[in-house]
Amino acid sequence: MSGRFRPHALGRVPSAHATQLLPMVLASPLFEAGLERRRLTPRERQKLANAATRLQLPRGHIIYRGGEPADSIFIVGRGVVISYAELASGQRRVAGFRFHADIFGLAEDGRYVNTTRAVTAVTVFRIPADAFTAILQYDAGLAFQFLCKVVDVTRQAQRKSIIVARRDAVGRIAMFLDLLRQMTGDPRASRIDLPMTRTDIGGFLNLTLESVSRACRRLAADGIVEFEPRAARISNRRRFDALVANV
């Protein structure tokens, strides 16, 4: 195992506790016919648990850097992970955020595409790439579940492209909040957790920190969204929904 994980690794997931420790790896239906989400069966979770190492990492910890050899894939058990590209200019372009039960570790030519960092204290499950590949080759159920996850990530990427195409920063922030609400909980909830910084949000939305701050102040002044430390609360759902829909 790579040295950067040793201080935090808790070892193999005990087989008897796989159901409790290994995340469900929720996946949306392939064609989104409804709101139901498929969960791994106990047998599927056990199979992943047999190959997984559980890691507890502090906030700010770099899980891997873009360009490093891609020897593992990861599943988020708890907390939030950010994935971003570091540009030669020093700027960062945020590819996305990974939440509970999400899989990450995108690679190209055997190397990780992006850098990933723990936004909060996180628990992640590390599975060697060769072991994960072997599991998918011989387990059609898990392979289909993984396909559903990949399709879901593709949908999120498409939604992001729509969001950043908006010219107004206020609209981008509203759509980002709506995206978080859909990804992390009840799509009709009023309170939305915001564990990431405004700099991270700006990197995701292609906005400067100043633009993010101005847009948040505008939403608050208009009585649409109230911002709290690490959270946002929708104050006027009708106006919020109208703003989100006004693409």
C-alpha cells in the first residue's frame, strides 16, 4: 500500500462487519424511470469488502494527485471529497464533489486524471484496481451496478455543463445549490449542507471568489436563499425554483 495512506489506514474491512462498514454504493436507475435507487446486495458488499481497505483521512488530506499511477479506486463512506485539475497558471478547475457511496479514481493511460482532496474528515474505502477489475469481470451484478454509477456521473457532468453555460452568477449559484440538494438528500429539502469553501464552489462554476460572494449576497438580499456557516437555506421556494428553471 502506498506510504501516503499508512498513517490513516485501518486495515482490511472485517468480513463480519462488511454490511455496517462498507457503503451501499447507491446507483440511480440506468434510464431514470423513477426515483428509486438500487443498493448493493449483502453478497455484493461482502465481495467489495474482501478487497477493501478502510481509510480515515483528515480534512485537507490529498488522497492522490493527478498524474500519479492509478493503482486503486475509492468509495466514499463518510464525508465529502473534491476532484480538481491543477492548471499551469496555478488555478484549479473543479471537476466535481464526491459524497457518500460515490466512486472515484478516474484514470487515463494508467494515471489519475485529477487530484482529489478531503473537503471534510472522510472515511474512504480503497480497492486495488486489479482486484476491482477482476470483481467486475466475474460478477455481472456488480458490473451493472458500476455501469449505473458511471451513467449517473455522466448525467452530473452534463448538468454541470448546463450550469456553467449560464451567464448570470446568481443563476449558477442557485443551480449549484439545487444540484447539491438532489445529490445529497431530499430533493425538496430547504436546508442544504455546504461543506466546501466558496473558492471550491467558484472552481466548480468557473467563477471568481468575488463573483460567488456577490451572487450569494444578492440571493440573500432578494430573500431567496439564506446562507449559514457551511449551509444554505431556501427562504422562498417559488422564486428559487423559478430561478433554477430560467436557464
